[in-house]
Amino acid sequence: MEGLDAARRFTRLVAGIAIAAVAIGLGLFGTVYEHGLRETGRQQQRASVGDRLDLVASALQSRVDADMQLVRGLVAILGADPGLDADRFHRMAAELLSGRDEARLIAIAPGRVVSMIYPEEGNRNAIGYEFPADALDSWLLAPGTHRIALVGPIEPRIGGEAFAARAAVFAGPDQRFWGFVALLIDAPQLFRTAGLDDPALDVAIERTTGPDAGKLVFGDRAVFAADPMTTEVKIPGGEWRLAATPRGGWTAPPGLWTGRVALALLGATLVGGVIVAARLVESRQRQLAIIRRREGELSQLSWRLEFALASSNIGVWDVDLATDKLIWDARTKALFGRQEDERPFYGLDDWMSVVHPDDRARAVAEADAAANGNGRFASRYRVVLPDGTVRHIRDVACVHAAEDGSRRLVGLVWDVTEEVRRQEELEVRRVEAEAATTAKSRFLASMSHEIRTPMSGVLGVLGLMLDDPLPAQQRERARIALASAESLLGILNDILDFSKLEAAQVALGAEPVEIRSLVAQVMDLMSPNAMRKGLSISHRVSAAVPRFIVGDPVRVRQIVTNFLSNATKFTERGEIAVRVDYSGPPAGGILSIEVEDTGIGVSPEHQDAIFQRFIQADDSLARRAGGTGLGLAISSQLAELMGGQVSMRSVLGMGSTFRLEFPTRAGLAGEGVKAPRPDRGAAAPMRVLLAEDHTTNQYVISAYLQAAGHRVTLVETGADAVRALREGDFDVVLMDVQMPVMDGLAAASAIRALDGPAAAVPILALTASAMPGDREACLAAGMNGHLTKPITAATLFAALREVAAPPPDAEGDEPLRTRSSA
């Protein structure tokens, strides 16, 4: 019994041990099996995430490559055609950007901006519009390459974030830096297009190379810490690392072995495998569809670039520098006179054979320098086509070094014959314009001399007549003739002033001007004419006006006199008022002078043109008053030279107000100018040598001098004047500039070269030439002063007093100054 019990206990023990072993075995099997299933599930999950990430990376890479290819194409086009106008660029850019939602904005900067960006304000830095001076060596590229910089993300004013793909354009004969091509890529749209918004994934992107390595581009950095699936995308200047995890993180499958049979597990595994396989097949099909679509987009982009090159008629060529194997596209063949069906490959001899013999050596040397040195080729040469036609060709290229070590010279070529012809025509027109300008100046100088010479006689003789006792009727007729002659002289002076202003040959003085005295002098001059017409004329100077202001008194007086002359001319009844005011601190403010009248006024349609040359108000009174129509135009240009402006307000039939304002400052008496010599009255009798070939001028000037007690010796040529000074003794020489045998300039130089006291005798120029440079020419020849015909007795005597003044050491006065009546 005990043995049976022992056997049972042993059997139960063995059974227990067996059951335990089976249980342990099943447990171990189940654990191992579950671990295997869990690992299989994890691998399947990671494979699915990896497949999705590969699709995203492929789409992103394709999109970035397409955008970069677009930038390269634009660089080539603009480098070949730097004069591309905005309209053509807009049409081309619209075609190239068609269907590209992420590439929303494109611009070229900064040499000549052709822009499609809106708004431009605030986005200039984003697209490289305002780039630093060292941009080529710092954040973009070095000359001679076509590398593109992709920066970002940035936050332009258009909203959201964006990337800026920027590349430099080198153009012109010497391939100088022209500007940038900038493509602004909308970051959210780019990422959406690439599929980064996949609801099943959490994706993050960071830079892995360059100065911004480690910078987060997209997503949450926590993705990189969650054991993600990763891949790389190459971008210009570096790489992006993409990381992805399932949305919500990795999940482990629940326990599968407890309470389940192996068949169920096997069936589930088989079913899961089939599902995973189906999903993998579907994923691969989607990936292939995306790749085919991207290939279609690249093909379309290539067609668009080809269309752009064709529309610009630019040919492309390529030569292998190791074998000299040369490839021309169809446009290059046509430019060089080759048939479309000729052989596909050429040699350098084929190219040199079409280059004009006179340009061949230079073009070949430039090509050799590019191939063996700087890597850039830019040349302009002529080609001789088979029919003998000569065309001008522009050729640019750069060396491309491949990864396998091969080097190729790739270039663009286009016909610039019409451009050369236009330049030649412009050069011809420039020469013709300069000749016309020279002829105009000579004509004005000749007319000035020819008119002033007889005018000098007319004014002088009339003045002498009015100095004599005359019957009342003859005196009135002489006075009217003198007024008419003075009016004619005023017209001549207006024309000459306007010519000087047009030639930019008017220089302004800067000296203290006692503005109250100047206005009072002008009022004294103009009041008699106004009073003869029964007009009331007055002036008021504000207390704010400094006693002295710094400016050019001659030109200020000219403008105010012009305003008052017009006011008197076009006012039949009423009054004329002059107002002077000053605003701002003494150190720098605005002086304003207004002339208001109650005259005919100016119609609104004529007010905009009143300050243009040869323009008068279209009114019968204006027609009766006459005039050149240059006075206000001259006043306007003089005001602009002074840094100010003239303006007017007018109501037709009620009057006008003309206003001059210019910047100035308070000055001090004597600042910047020498104190004038005291007026010592008429000069003591002098021995005067008068060199003048015009009979009337001889008579008038001799009469002036003899009436004042001077002794006059008359000669008619410059040679006679030199001889007279060598043989006689004179106190002063009055020297006409234009004389036969020897002119006044040559005579003055010859006198200064004499020996003894004769070389120091003062010489005053008498000339009818009043063009810019005439006075300087007289002084350079050794003359002491310059008097412009017609010459009045007062002007002549003032000049004689000046040269007759005692020397500085006699009375402590200042040295002798030259003077001019012009």
C-alpha cells in the first residue's frame, strides 16, 4: 500500500513537474512569441512610418530641386540679357510660376529692379533687395560660380514664414555683378505640398550642415528625441534631416498569447502580413505616381526654360575642355550660319573659322584665359556668315567642373548687331548734338558782339545828345529813342542770361546783402514808371528780416526787378505792394519776397506754364506790352540755383502775387567781401590810349573822355596799341577785344611782355562779347578790368577812378580789384 502511495506521489510529482515544465515552456514560448510579435509589429510600424517619410522627403526634394532649377534658369537668362524689361520679365515669370503655389513671389535686385512682389515694403531684406556690400563673400556666393543660397525660414510682410532662394547675376562685357535673383518660397505651402501635414505622422526638420547646423526648420524638436525614423534632403549649401514618428508616439501591441491558440496567432499574423503587404504595395504605387508627376513637372519646367531661351533668341553651346568636343544647339548653329541638319559635334576650328579675322586672335585669347585661368568668358566679336554677312555676336560662358573631374565650358551666345547699330547711331547723334551746341554758342557770341557794337553807338550818341541843350520836341524824340534802345538791350540781355543758364555757366555770389537797401533801390528805380500810370506803389519789410542776409545781390535784384516790371506792365489801375519776410533762426532760415498787383491776372490754364520760356499770359494787354517771355523763366532758374523757388497766385481780372523764397542766413557787414573804395569823384585828367576800330564807338568814348578833361590817343589795331605804348607814356589803356591785325587779347599779352613801366600800365577791356568765359579770357591775358558794351559814361568813369586810385602803400587801401559791367 505504502509502495502504491509512493508510486502515486511519484507519478503526481512527475506529472506536476511535467505540467510545471509544460507551463513554464508554454510561458517561455508565449513570452518569446509575444516578444517576437511585438518586435514584428514595431518593425512594421517603423517601416510604415519610414515609407511615409520617404514619400515626404522625395516630394520635398523634388519641389526644392524644381525651385532651384527655376532660379538657375533665371540667372542664365538675366546674365545673357541684362537689359530685360519689366513687361517681358513679368510675362516670362508668370509662365514659369504657373501652377507653383509655394513660389508666390519673385524679384530681381538691386541693380535694376524688375519686381513681382507685393507688398514690396518690408520684404526687401527677405529677398535680398538691400544686400550688404560684402554679400558676395559672406552670405551668398563667390564670383564665377552659380551656387544658390537658400535661407530661412524668415517672416516677410506677406505673412507666415518663407524661404528665400537667392543667386547672383553677372552680366555685361566684363561680367560685373549685376544683382540678385530671389525666389520667395511660401514655407507652409511648400511643406503642405510635400505632405508634411500627414495626419498620421509627427514630422520635424533641422539643418545638419553649414553655420545654421542644428537649427529647427519645421515641427517640434521633441520628435528627434522620440527614436524617430530619419532621412536626408539635400538643399543648396547643405542638408536637411527629416525625422518622423507616428502621431501620438510609438504604441506597443497588446498581449497576444495569453488565452489564444497558436493558430489564431498565426492567422492574425498572416492577416496582418497581408494587410501590411497591401499597404506597402499601395504606398509604393503612390510613390511612383508622385515621382512620375515630378518628372512631368521637371519636363514642363525644362520646356518653359527652352521657351524663354527661344523667345530671347539665345543660343547655348558646350565644349569639353579635355577633348575640344563642341556642341551647338539649333539657335547657335543658325547664328553661326550652320544648317540644322549638319553634324551634331564640332571642333574649336569650326568656331574660329566663322569669327571675323580681325577679332579672332582676341576672342581665342579670351577663351583660353577662361579655360586656363579665371573660369569666365565674356567677349564680343564679329562673325562672317557663308553669304558674307557680318554680324556682331555677344558670347558669355563659365567653366563647369563635374564630380568626376571633367571640365566643360558652357556658354550662351546671341546676336547684338542691332544693339551695335543703335550705339553707333547714338554716337553720331551725340556728335551732331555737340556740334549743334557749339554752333549755337558761336552764333550767340557772334550775335551778341554784332548787336552790342552798334547798340553801343546808338546809346552813346543818344546820351550825348541828351547832355546837350535841345529843343523840347527833339529832346522828347531823343528820350524815346534812348528808351527803345535800352529796351532792345534788355531783350538781348535776357536772351544771353537764358543761354548762360541753359549751359549751366552762371555762378552765384555769396556776400552780405542789406536787403532793405536793395529793395528800396529797386523801388526807386521802378516807382517812376508806376507813378506815370497813376499806380500806387509801396513796400514793407518785416521786423523779422535781418539787416544783412547772405546771397547774391545782383540776382536777387534781377528777380525782384523782373517781378515789379511785370506788375507795372500788366496793371492799369490800383496798386503794387512789395512784402519782405523771414522765417526761421538767424543761423539758417527762409527769406521771402512777394510782389502783389491789382492787374489783369493770369487765367488758370496759363498758370502752370507761366514760368516756362517764351510764355506770356494770353491777354490783349500782355500782347500790347510785348516782351520776350524769358523774364519769369530766368527768375525761376535763378531761384533754383539759389536753392529756392518762385511761385504765383493769380485771379483773372483781379491781380497776381509773385513770390520768391530761398534759404539764407543772417550775415555781417563786410563778411566775405572787401570794403569798397571811397568814391573820390571824377578821376583826375589822364592820358588815355583808346584802341578801338569801330568809328561810332571811337566817337562816343572819345566824347565821354574829352568831356571829363582826359587826353585821348586813338589807334585802331592791337599792333598799333603795343607800338604806341612802347613809344609813348599813358596812364591807362582802353582796349577793344576784337580788332584787325592783332586782337585785344594778343595785344594785352604783348604789352605785359614789354620792358619798363609800359608793361604795368592798367588795361581795361572794351568788348561786345558777353558770353561765359569772355571776362576770364581778358583777365588771363593780363587785363585789369572788363567793360561790356554798350558802355555808359558812369561805368567808364567808375572804372577809371578805380585804376587811378593810389596804390595800397600810399593810403593803406586794398590792392586794385578788377571790375566788370556785365
